[in-house]
Amino acid sequence: MLYPSKGALIQKRLIGRNEYVSLPVLGLYNIDAKVDTGAYSCALHCDDIVLNEDGTVSFDLADTSGGMRRLTCKVAEKRHVRSSNGMRQERVFIRTPMLLGGIKYDVEISLANRAKMTYEMLVGSAFLSGRFIVDVETRHVMGRMEVHA
């Protein structure tokens, strides 16, 4: 649909307050992510985050069988963010492809321990801006991604 934005009509897609997203490079499919317009950046739950001397970051991700996988990615940047409890903290960001509604986007994601949070992933306003309109009365408008083994 076309929506007004900064004096022009632009194409935006309608999404719900939760959407299934996939991060195929990380081996994560159909993550039930919270679409959070109050959060600036995207965030992904992981454990044991370690910055390496070669400009990479290693971290643990839960897999579908309940086990943990150790991954290493290039660090996109480190910057301060305000967490859900209002505290400023330095976070590591990676860049990776994300699939939403069958479309691939390049996204920057902060790595954080979200163990006490309901959703393991947040989709923040920096990613949403200019692309989507959020209907807070709906969920999973875009549907699940088919995964072929």
C-alpha cells in the first residue's frame, strides 16, 4: 500500500506486532520476533558473548533440539544502547541477512542475553522505518517461512 511519508507517497508493507523472521546464515528459522517500535535496534538472544582479537565475536545460540551451537561472526560495530531496564550498555552488532515475508533484508543486530525476556528477538525501529506499518492488533501477518531440509 502507499502511505504518506515526509511529503511523498511511498510503498510500505503492513506487519503485525509479532512476526516470524529467519536468519539463515545463523541457522535460525521462523523465530517468533517482537516488532518493537520503542526499540531502536534489532536484538538477538545469545549466551557467552566473547570479542575476539581478530575483529570477530563468538557466541552461543540455542538450536531447535535444545542444545547450544557456538558461532563466530565479524563484528559490524560496538556501540552503546539503552536496554529495556533503562541502563546504558555497550553492545556488539553483527550484520546478517534476515528473511521477513519472503523478502531478504541486510540487517544489523545487537547480541544480548535476553533470557529473562519473552521474545528471543526484537525487530527495532531503525529496520522498520520507511519499510513497514505496524498493526498492533495483529500478529504474524507475513506468515512462516517454508524450510526445506
